[in-house]
Amino acid sequence: MKRAFDILAASAILCLALPLFLLSAIAVRLSSKGPVLFEQARWGHNGVLFGCLKLRTMVADAEDWLLNDPALRAVYRENGFKLGLDQDPRVTELGQLLRKTYLDELPQLINVIRGDMSLVGPRPIVEEELEWYGADKEEYLSVRPGVFGAWTAQGHRRVSYPDRALVELSYVRNATILRDCRILLKHIPVLMIGLAQGLRSGLRMSYNRLTAHTLPHMR
């Protein structure tokens, strides 16, 4: 039943979001060198690795940059294998906008349709994160990872490890269709706030570019 819901819901959302998806993809292509989509190996159902899709928000050699910059990698590990937008020099200007609006996550609907992910579930993680789940890692991997989940419903105030592992495992142990529906509803304000913040950032970026070009000619 959940798989059927995933396919129908993900297909419907992807169709509705297709104009935004295409505009974002074109913007990525025109704004910086590199592929439109970024594919990263993540742990999936029953411990099978899969390519998790996102719109590219960083420079093309972002992963090599992280490997070759010990200081940046140390911050990455200390922050639960994440870097804030103000900490990560690899993120492009457009990438900052896509992350704030969560539009970079749209390609994961393709992962859902392919069967790599579910619409709701614990977020897919990279290999280094699996250590936080310790003896419970097999339980965490017993379900498909999700585009949305109990952890992502916390918005920009998401907890870090080890608390994140507790949130994700709690979902796995208490997963129901009703709870999935509640989690999806919780994401409505999260997504709306993200879109509003992204719109403000986009307008600010446009204003700064405009003033940067016009003020020198006015002097």
C-alpha cells in the first residue's frame, strides 16, 4: 500500500512541480559549469547503496575540494556531516537559493518512482553517518529512506547527531500511514517558509547585482 501511494503521490507532485523543476535546472546549467544533477551514493533499503539525486548546488569538483581541505572536512564532521551555507565555500550563489527553498531536493521524486526511496522515511545518509546508528544500523536500514521525514519536518532547526539518530529510529519503530500523513502536513509550513526566505534572498541578490552595475555609472 505504501509503495503504491509513493508512486502515485511522487508522480503527481513531480507533474505539478515540473515548471519549477525545469526552470531550476536551466538556471543551474546557465549559472555555473558542471552537470545539472548531482548524484551521491547513499545507504538505502537493506543496506543497498543508490544514487541520491539533487539539483547541483555546488561547484563541479565539490567532493574533491572537501577531501583535499582538511580544515573544511573537520568542520563537516563536527557538524554531523553537514555544512551551513555560511560555512561552505563550495556552494554557488544559485545553490544557496535552491537550498533555502528546498528546490534542490525535487529530483528525489525520481528516486521515489524508481524505488530507491519512499516519500516519507528517514533521510538517506552517507557512509560516515552510519556509525551514529551503532547496533541499530540494521534497523535504520530496514525501511526505504524518505524525501520527507520526522527529522526534516523540524525545518531549519533540525537537530544534529546523536539526537538526529534518535529521531530517525523513532520513526522506523513507529511508522504508520497515518503518521506519514501527519509528517507530510508538517512539511507544508516548512516548505512555505523556505520558499519565502528563498524569494527574499533572490530579490536581495538581484538588487545587489543591479546596484553593483548602476552605481559606478552614476558617479
